Amino acid sequence: MVQDEMKRRKENGKHHSGASYFSSKIVCGECGNFYGSKVWHSTSKYRRTIWQCNHKFKIDKKCQTPHLYEEVIRQSFLEAFNSLLESKSEIIEGYSEITHDLTDTSELDKESARLNSECEVVVELLRNCVEENAHTSLDQQEYQQRYFPWWSAMKRPKMG
């Protein structure tokens, strides 16, 4: 299953990476591929992590999207997350309404009760038929045609 998933992702030209919490989350607005982290000046005091489209230099027509600094991405994420926290009660209220609408089974419960009631009536009628057949001498063909007309229309296998 893992091999199939890897093949599927390869065919889509995308893959999942767990290297960073932003990995496989930022999508290039030009070509649709993921941004990936790159380190500039890795061994100097000017070391900086940037994010750019993973296909920026891999295709004939280069993406013109800019690189993003990790500090800016973190700050933007925190601002967005904090704005969600500020409107947390509204979000939870909306979520509660949606959850209620999706999980409200009252109409299905009513329909189920109605169908169960009908089934009980049918079962009682069948019991009465069987009881009558067991205690009264009846012609079986006439009995089947009277109570089970659909049964005589079916092709039954011949016994013995």
C-alpha cells in the first residue's frame, strides 16, 4: 500500500515531506507545485531559511514566484491562527450547528419506527396465516394462492 501511495504521488508530481511543519503546505500560485525550504549561507552568520517553489528551476519556463522568508511565513501563520482564536466562539457555534445538522437523525428515526410498525403488522398477519393452516384442514394450493400469490408466481425447485 505504501508503494502504491508513493507511485500515486510521483505520478501527480508531488510528494509529502515531514521535514518541517510548512512542508507540503505552501503551494506555488503559478505552477501549483509545493514550496520547499532552502538554506542560504548555511555556514556563515548570514544563515537564512527561505522557501521557494520546488520547480522554480526544474522546468523550461521558470516560475516567477518570489521566495519567502521563513520568519515571514511563521509570523503570517501566527497572525492567521490568532485571528481564529479571537473568533473561536463564532467558529465553534458554526461548527456545532453544522454538526447538529449532519447528525440529526430524527426524520430517519421516525421513518424507521413507521417501517418497524408495518413489519410487526405483516409478521402478525403471517403468524395468523400459519396458525390457520396448522389448525384447519386447507387445500395447500388454494391457501398459497389466497395468502401468498407472489409465491405461486415464483418458480420453485421440485422436491424429491
